[in-house]
Amino acid sequence: MFLFLREKRFLVLKSAFVVLTLIIFANCGGSGGGHGGGGGVVTTVFSLPYAMYGHRATLLGNEDDILLTGGFNSSDNPSAQAVIYDSVTGLFHHPFSDLNERRSNHEATRLTKGGTRAPRDTVLITGGEGLSFITNDAEYYDEILDDFVTTQSSMIDDRKRHSSTEIDCNCSLDGYVLIAGGRDNFGVLDTAELFNPNTGQFIAVSDRLVRPREHHSATLLPDGRVLLAGGNTSTGVTKTAEIFDPLTLRFTSAASLMSDPRQMHRAIRVGNRTVNTADDSVLVVGGLDDLDLVLDTGDLFDTVFDDFDKINDTLLFEVFHQAVEKLPNSFVSDAAIMGGYTDFNPSSPLDSDATAEVEYFRYTPTSSNAPDGFFLSTAPDLYRSRALHSATLVDKGDGPIVVIGGVDFAGFARASGEDF
């Protein structure tokens, strides 16, 4: 798809970014680049031990090390490999062993609370697909043992393309992990289960999802509920969303629909740069719609009224399978939308025009307190075009954002990362 580039907005701000970038380039001999968002960070590229895409990157308890698990390797096969990147030293080390089995389209969630069986700061790894099957197997990475340990029980359902969200609710389910939706060997799932870190076991949630979902997003809300938005269903891509309440163990529909059906999108909580969570919203951005068209739109989920407000502004580029991460100590923007595919090639999905484009989103509630915001272009972008990559903010939120792997513009797995 040929992309018609719209005139870039906020030219004055962009020019300021460019001037800053040129200064950084001059001071660094052209070896890196700065970025906007209030930072003067130099971008550096580094090599990975092996190529990877579609992996999972999980920030460990010291908030400097990143655990990279599974995904696809350079042969486009699901991988059992695991490695830890130390963002302070720039070095990699392998845990005592790899994953217990190959995993792609799996999930990995750090347990910030933990329990008797799965202690705090272990990483729960669930489901995924191997060479020929979808699994219900689960394991966790134990940071003290530096190894992977099988959970006390397997998941109730085989799952891939599901979501995994630790619950923070000051209730009886505090620290449990909600595993929702996905796909098994027969179709899209409307089931959910909870991982109990005290027993290491999975418990079925008796209530069903309002709709079966895969390739959806799951976001923890300020009050402990979990928002499940969009995704592919048994009848196609949806613009619906639903909320899981840990107090009632029920799924209920959101009060309104998103502006577009979307799957393979990204969602992140944005907070208007305040400590008050009452004005927080969930940014849901990009993705593929029900016609396989790539989206340049976004919605904000209002956590007070449980409904969506369409963002009046649009992305400069349509994008899906991008990365979205918070920005370090930013006074300009709230989130960075990094890389992704700008086109969908149904005959060769990996070769769907990966981009190096980075855009910032600034959250700006209106005078009536309705959530809204706008997108800013950046200078420079990523050093490498990437899709199906990961982006992780390290150093206790002070940055940089560590971008790992992905596929390039020709659909080949990347064996590089960069500090942005």
C-alpha cells in the first residue's frame, strides 16, 4: 500500500527536536541520535546473541535487567531460547537453562507481589505455540535460582495470543494473574482463568468473556479492574471492549465501543503527568481492522465513565504490531509509539513494510475533562526499521527505552537492539 504522507503538524516543536538532534550528533561524532520528549538521550545500536521477533521482554525486579523469552528465531520457528540483557553494562547472560519448551505467541508477566509458590519478581510464562501445537503448559523464571521452574499445574485451556495481567486490587485476588481469551486448537476462546501465586495453580473463572478474543489488549485500570479491548473474535475483528472485576469475578461490556474494530494494536495507561489516577485513561492505538486495513486512529478509555472517546488527532502513519512504551520523565509527551508495520501483505505477512517511525502521544483532557490528545512526529526515529519487536523502559522509569529484535523491512529477523 502506498502511503500518502500528510503534512506534519507541530513544525516548530519538530524543528526544535531536529536542532537538538544535530547538536547531539555533533557532540557524539554522529554515532547516535537524540529524541524529543524532554530528553537528550543518545541512541545506540547493539548486537543480540541471536535474532528474535515476536518474543516477550519482561523487566526484572531491579528494573535494569530484561528477560527475553521465546518468540521466533531467524528460521521463523518458535524458540525455546531465553536470555537476560543488563541495560547498565550492555551485557547478556543466559539463565541456567532455556525454556522448558518452544513458545511463540505466549505471554510473560512479572509478579510484583508474588506468593508462597511463585515469589515476588518471578516471571510467569504461559501458553503459546510450539512447532505443531498450542500448549497449556506454564512455567516461571525464578531470579534467585536463575532458572525456569514448572508451575504446580498447567493452565486449564491451551492458549496462544491470550493476555496475562497481574491484578492489583487490595482484595482477595491481589497478586493473582488473569489469563484471558486467546486461541486453542479449535478456535477463539471466551474463557479465562486465574493463576494463584501462593499455590502455583490455575483456577477457572466461571464467568465467560462477553466475546471470545485473541490479539486483544489487556490493561490494568487504577481501581484494579482489567480492560480487555478489541481483538479478533469468532465472527471477525471487533470494536467492543469488556471489563473484568476482581470483586465480582464477572466480565461486563464497556459503556461504549471503540471508533474502529482493531486487533494487533497496542494499549497503555496514560496519566496526564500527575500522581492523581482519577484523570488516567487507556490509550488504544493502531492495529488492523475487519478489512485488514492498517489503522492510524486511536481511542482513549475513560476510567471514570467506562467509555471510549475517539482521539481527534491521528497518527502520521498507519501502524500495527508496533511497540508502545511510557517516556522517561517527559514534560512533552506521555507515550512513544515505536516501529511496527505500515502495510499488511496477506500473501507474506512478515514482509508488511516494517518502519523505523516513532511518534509521541501527549494526553490532554479537554476543558470538560473528556480525555483527548495529539500525536507528535520525532527526529530522529529508530535506527532500524522494526515490527514484532519489544520496547522496555528501564532504570526505574528514568530510561532509556530498550528496543529489542523484531523483523526488518524485508521480513527478516533482526539480531540487534537499540537504546532509545
